[in-house]
Amino acid sequence: MTLQNEFQEERQDLVVLFSEESETEAEVEDETADEEAAEEEAIEETDTEAEETDDEEAADEEEVEAEESEEAESEESADEEAEAADDEEAEESAEADEEAADED
């Protein structure tokens, strides 16, 4: 073999090695990009789940507050009704006492 042929063979070997190395680097870059995309997607899903959980908790809290408010209004209404009934009984009792005093 001549020197020029040896040089061409070595050159071809280097081209092949460089090509293989470039392919490997491209594959690594693709894998890295895929991993980063997967991480970003996981973060977004986690954020979305956290937001949904927060929304559910807020809705539950609002529901509890509404129920407590209804209960308080119901108790207040019951207290007012009981007070009105007591007042009515007191009036009837006072009227009965008056009538009894008038009859004497």
C-alpha cells in the first residue's frame, strides 16, 4: 500500500468514528431532551393536582361554612320562635291573671 492509500484509510476511519460519535451525541441529547420534557410534564401534573386539591379543599370549606351558617340561622330562628312562644305564654298568663283578678 502506498502512503496515500494508508492516509485515505485512516481518514475514512476517522470519518466513521466521527460520524458514530456524532450519532451517539445526538442520541444522548435526544434522551436528555426527553427526560427534561418528562420532568416538566410531571411538574405540571403535580401543579395541576395541587391546584385541584386546593380547589376541592376550598369548595369543601365553603360548603362547611354554608352548612354552619344555615345551622346558626336555624338555631337563631328556633330561638326566636321559642322566645315568641314564651312571650305569647306570658301574655296569655298575664291575661288569665287579669281576668281572674277582674272576676274577684
